[in-house]
Amino acid sequence: MRLHRLTLTAFGPFGATQEVDFDALSSAGLFLLHGPTGAGKTSVLDAVCYALYGAVPGARQSPGATLRSDHAPAGLPTEVQLELTVGGRRLEVTRSPAQPRPKKRGDGFTLEKAQSRLRERDPKGDWQGLSKSHQEIGEELAQLIGMSRDQFCQVVLLPQGDFARFLRSDAEARGKLLGKLFDTRRFAAVEERLAELRRAAEARVKSGDEQILALAQRIAQAGGPAATEAAPPADRPGEPGLAEAVLEWAAIARSAAREHLGIAHTVVAEAENRQLAARHALDAERELARLQERYAETLRRAEALEERCTEHDRCQEQLERARKADRVAPALELREEAERAYRVASDVLDRTRERLPAELADSGADQLAELERRFRQELGTLEAARKAEVRSAGIDEERVRLNRDARADEELVREAEAWLAGWDATRTELTQRIETAQEAATRAEQLAGQLAPARRRLDAARRRDALATDVQDAREALAAVREQALAAHESWLGLRERRLRGIAAELAAGLVAGEPCTVCGSAEHPAPASPGEGHVDRATEETALAAHRSAEAARTRAEQELGLVRERHLTAQAAAREETASDDPTVAELRTLVDRLTGDHAEAHRLAAGTHAAREALAAAEREHDERVEQRQEARNRAAARTSQREALDREQAGLEDQITAARGESESVAAHADRLTRRVALLADAAEAVRAEQDAAQRRKEADDRLSDAAFKAGFDTPQSAAATLLGSAAQRDLQHRVDAWQAEAAAVADRRAEQDAREAAERPAAQAAAAESAHETAEWLLREAASARAAARDRCAELDRLSGRAAEEVRRLGPVRQEYERVARLAGLTAGTSADNERKMRLEAYVLAARLEQVAAAATARLQRMSSGRYTLVHSDARTGARRAGLGLHVVDAWTGSERDTSTLSGGETFFASLALALGLADVVTEEAGGVRLDTLFIDEGFGSLDDQTLDEVLDVLDSLRERDRSVGIVSHVADLRRRIPARLEVVKERHGSTVHHRL
């Protein structure tokens, strides 16, 4: 990678555009970048890093820091442009950070986003744009360079102070720096991954052991006494012998449980024999007690049967007489039914005769039937007259309806004519309402178009007047902070000049006897400078600088605030003014205009709102007009039709009146006359039927008396009354039969039981002892249950122990591969973490890789260190342990003059410089190879040359000059004056009041 040209605009201390021609500086191979302290030498290197990576080195990328120059004018944007060749491609990268810029309209500032641009020069010499994306440009450059920002800052921008600290630091600090440069995070990730795998495998093993222990506890619970014959395993989860101990202990428990089960089988057999004997004795006693009780009960039942013998004979006789009377029962029921029918018919006849006239009270059925026939004939002749009378009444009702309809139509005609008389005036009025509403709607639209701009102008005028005061306040505030900023700036510059004049005394205050001076490198300090009167120390200058920066920030904020307020004021002023007017209207004038337009618009809107209602009213009135005209015509048509209908009804009713008068007779109407005849016919018919029914009932009663007397005689009764007295109902007969049957059944059962031989013999024996036999049997049963329960428990215990032991064995077999995996992973994790006994030097994997890299760096650095030290010093890597610390990242220097090997922290100031320089150059070579062999044609070395004597400085410069053999150019960043004489090609950074500038000295 070779740098060609760098252009800085408003960057850091550079207030204007500055250009650095690296091609001209690199032609000599070695060039010097010098200038006073604070001029901006390091800012040139920061610009290179910012152009390539979009950020400055980490130490100067502090929060709140800005890359924009405080000296730059507001209209000049900050920009860095770098032209370089990398990977055989000529590229140009341009970057601008996020920064405020003046607004294009009005005063104030707006924040401009960060921008990036990458171009490439084609073989014809033309620049072709590649990308404007920050991410794409960063990925493209990082891939071409092959280094991260931290690696670039350590390899290309060699910071000597960092490498001096690297030489003096311990292994941990060296590991952090080397880890960043060589990116050994993957090896640390391997260590962490193996540690995680070890922890996970250990957790799985412990989990499996805990399950085995849980099974052991369940075995102890299930085994009971059998599990106590051997002590349970005392191993903890994760210990190697736990599984074997649990299996051995489970086998002992199973053997003891089987012995207990054999004993339980013997006890159960003995208990079963005792229970069987007791059961036989109990059954024998119970059978004897049953037979004795049965014989005693038979005797008791025989005595009771003898006592009920008289009652049995009485029931038998009563049942036989009742069964004879049952043969007379149908005749008795027939006689009673005939008697009831005769009484009913006689009562109906009596009630009917009371309704007949006196002359017909004793008439027979034939006479009554003849009168009924004559009245029915007369009733039939009245049917036509009844229809005529109904029609006449309907004509009267129809005439009433016609009169009512005529009055309603006359009222409808009068209302229609009254309404139609004012139709022209109504239509004219509604039409006028519609026209007025339409004109108001047009007026409302015009006023609405005028009202909205007037209101906006009124609001703008109010903002204009309020912002005018804010503009004046902002101007006064800006003038005040400008004075304060100018005073703070002048104060800081004055204090800085005074401090620079007395800087020798400040440096002398830091001298320590016997230690080299940071400026000249000498360990002797014969005449250190002392501070003069009014000396300004660093803290005072930094306080003034902080006050200056704070005042500048306040001035910037005040300018931005004024610009924002002024822009808002001009915007409001333009909005309050009419387009064609040049004068600014007052708020009162605009308020009066808005109020007038608001009132006019409200009134016009109110009138326009009635447009729809007016149109609806006109449409409704027109519909009502048509309806009323139509109704008036229909009413007139109906009146003409009613006149014809009324005349036809009069003619029809006159013809019906003669027929009705002839048929009515003395009654009020034909219907009344027909009703009277209908009632007479019904009465005569009922009377004739009642006479015939009474005669039939008397005949049936006489026949029933004859049949009853004959049935009683045949059944053996003297009179029907005696037969009726002997009758019993079916329920009573069933009761008597049940009593007779029960006595006979009981007598048969008693006879059978008295004939039983075994019961009679049992009664002759002593009383049975069933209670004692039952107690002995219960005791034998309880002993058998206890023995069986103990045997079942022993059997279940053996089965459970077999099942749990099988599970434990299965769990041990399943855990075997897991335990092997854990041992393998734990051995690897311990080896990579440096805790394993196999790792003799206790080196972690990452430290081992870094040690290899450090050994390469030491070898590359030694080649240059021997030339710088005239062959005296050699850098070697040491993996020896120091105290309790781990080995791997030790760095020693071998002194050829004494032959001794010592730590690099014992080197003097000058020795430390050229040793760190050699280390930096060696590290650059190794990192370059690590990055894929990208050629680095431009290097920068920052400070440290003031600690060298003349001879050593010549040797160091010879080494640096030898880098040109590879067509490299080396830039030395230093303010040491002697280097200006030794290095002719120089880039001078000059510090000025309005910003630093660069000058090429070739």
C-alpha cells in the first residue's frame, strides 16, 4: 500500500484546505514530519486513518470530540481526501463527518449527514465512481488492506510510546495488545467452548449420578430391613466409583429380600392349615345350631296352627255361601240398573209436562207428535220471508254507509278547494326560498376562500410580533457571548504563550536524578531551569482552554439560536403580508378582517343550509297539489255513483216490504215469529220422546224383577233379599281364600318339618357353641391375613428391588458413554486452559498461539536491533514462568557484551527507544504477513528520537534508510531539531492564529 496525496479541509487544526504530496516526500525514501507542539503533526496521521476507516485512532476517538476545525469559516465543509495505491489499484477515498452547515434559506444551521465516496482510476487515467455507501467502502478498503483499524495504527502509524510500554509491561498486557493485532479470539473461543463443553458434560454426569443416587434412595425405601444389612454408598455425584458401589449395594439388598420372602412363604403355609381347621369346626357348630333352632321353630308353628283352626272353619263356610250368591249377582245388577233408568225417565217426563200448556199435560206421545209435525210445516213456509227481512235490513245499513261516505267526500272536496285556492302563492314563496339559499351557498364558498387565508395571516402576524422580541433578545445574547468568547480566547492564547516561554522549568520539574531526560536523553541534570515570576502551569492553561472552548460552544449555540429565531420571524412576516401588498398589516387590522369575514360566512352558511329543506318543501307541496286535485275528482265521481246506487236500493226495498208484512203476522218481525215456532216444535218433540222413554223403562224394570226371583230360587235362597245380603266383593273373597290357603300351607309345612330326622336328633344333643368357634376362626383368619400381607410385601419388595436394580444398571450403562465423553472433554479443556498436569508450563491455548507470534516478532525485530545497537542486543522470546504467573509471553534482551539475558524493562531510555522501534518494525513485518502479504510502502514513526545520542541516532536512521531497499518510504514524526539537518525531505506543520498550514521542504 502506497500513499500518494492527502487533502485536508477544515480538519482538526487546519482551518483551510491543505494538501500533502506523499509522492514528492517519498521520493527521498525518508522524510520528516515536524512542527511545534500542538501544530497538528499527529492530525495528519489521523486524517489518513479517518480516510481509510472512517474514524481516527482509538485514543483520540473520545466521546463528544469533533473533527471539524474551530478555525474554519462556517461555509467551508470539513472533508478529507486520500489518494493511494493498494492491491494494484489506484483509489481515491473522500470522507466528510457529520457537521453543521448554514441553511440555504434564512439564518441558522442544519446538521449535514456524514458522506463517503470511493473512486478508482482506470487504465485511461479517468476516475470511475465505485460507491457512496459507508459500509460498502469500509468493506472494500478493509479487504484490500487486510488489516483492522487497530492493526493499521500499530503497523503503519508506529506509536513508539505504545511499544515502550509493551517492552516494560507484564505478560497480561502484552497478551491484550498481541490479541488485538493477531486476532486470536478464535483460540480464546476454543478455550471457552471446551470449558462450556466440560461444564455441560460434568452437569450431565452429575445429573446421571444424582438419578442413580435417587434410585439408590428408592431401593433403600423399597428394601426396608433388607436394605439395612449393608451400608449404603457414601460417594457424591460425579465421583468415579459411585455407580459400581450402588450396583453392589443393590445386589446385597436383593439377596436379603429373597431370604425374607422364603421365610414369609413358610409362615403363610402354617397359618393356612390353622385357618382351615378352625373353619371346619365353625361350620359344624353353625350347622348344629341351625338344626336345633329349626326344630324349636317347628314346635312353635304347630302350636300357633292349632289355635287358628276355628277361624279357618268359619272362613271356609263364609267363602262357600259367597260363591253361591255370586250366581244371583248378574240378575241383581240388572234389576238395579232398570230401576235407575225408570226413575230417570220419570223425572224427565215430569219436567217436560210442566213446560207444556195445561190442555196438553196429559196428552200421549202420538198426539204430541202430530202437533209437532203441523208446526214444522208452518215454520218451513217462513224461510223466504226471513231472507227478505234480512235483505231489507242490509239495504238500510247500506243506505247509512252511502250517506256517511257522501258527507266525507263533501268535506274532502271543500278542503281540497280551499288548499288549491292558495297554491300559486305557496309555489312562488318556495321557489323564492330556493333561489335565496343558492345565492347564500355561493356567497359562503367565496367567504370561506377568503377566511382561511385571513386566519393564517392573523396567526402569522401574532407570531411575527412575538418573534421580533425574540430576535432582539437573541442578538443581544449573541453580542454578549461573542465578547466573552473573544476574551476567553485571548486569555487562553496569552496563558499558552507564557507557559511555552517557561516550558523548560515545567520539564525540569519532572526530572529524576539518575533517570534520562525525556528531551535530551541524558541521565545528568547539572542546571535544571526554575520557574520564573508569573509562571503558568499546565493546569492553568487547560482551565483557560476549557473556558475558551466552553465560550466558543456558547457562541455557536447563540449564533444557531439567532439564525433559527430570525428565520422563523421572516417566515411569519412573509406569511402575514398579502402577496401584492408591501406594508405589514397590524394584528388589530387582521383581527377586524377575520371577525367580519367570520360573521358574513356564518350568516351565508346559515341561509345556504336551507337549500335542501326548501327544495324538499317545494317537492312535497307539488306532490300534495297533485294528490288534492286527484282526490277532488275522485270524490266527485264517487258522488255520482252513489246517487244511482241509492235509487236502486229504494226500488228493491219497496218490493220486499209486502212479503215481510204478510209473513210476520202479529209478531214484530218474521224472525221473531219463526223463533217462537221453533221453540214450540222443540218442546213438543222433547215431550213426545219423554213419554215414550218412561213407558220403555217401566217395561224393562218388570222384566228384571222376574229374572231376579228365578235366579235366587235356583241358587238356594228363599228371597232375592237374602241372596243380596250374602254377596261379597271380589276383594273380600280373595282375602278369605288367602286365609284358608295360608292355614292349609302352614299345616303342610309343619307336618313336613316334624318328619325331619336330623333336626329331631340335633334337638336331643347339647346346645351348640357357635360363638367360641367363630372367635377361634376369626383369630386364625387374622393370623393368615397378617402372614399373607407380609408375604405380599416381601414379594413386592423383591419385585421392586429387581425393577429398581434393573433401572440402576440401565442408568449406569447409559451414563458410561457420557462419563467417557466428560473425561475426554475435561482433559482437553484442562490442557487448553493451562490447568492440566499434562500442560507443564501452564499456558493457555491463546497464550500459546500468541507466544508463537511473539517469537516471530522477536526474530524479525532482532535483525534491526542488532544493527541499531552495533550487534550488542538481541530480542528473544521466553516461555519461562515468573512466580505464580503463567508462562508464554516473556520478552528478554540478550546483551552480547556481558552474555547475560535480562528483562526488557531494564533497558535505558535510549535503549528502550531503538528496541521498541525494532520491535515495531518487526511487528509490522509479521502482521503484514499475517494480513496476507499486503505490501506496505509507506510507514510513519511517531516521536521518541530525542532520547538517542548522535551515534545511536545515526545507526537508527541507517536502519530506517535501509527500508528503502524494498522501495518503502518512512515518515518520522518528531520535533527534534537535529533531525531537520539529517533528513532533507520534510513536511513542516506551521501553527498560526487562524489555523495550521503545511509546507513541503524538499
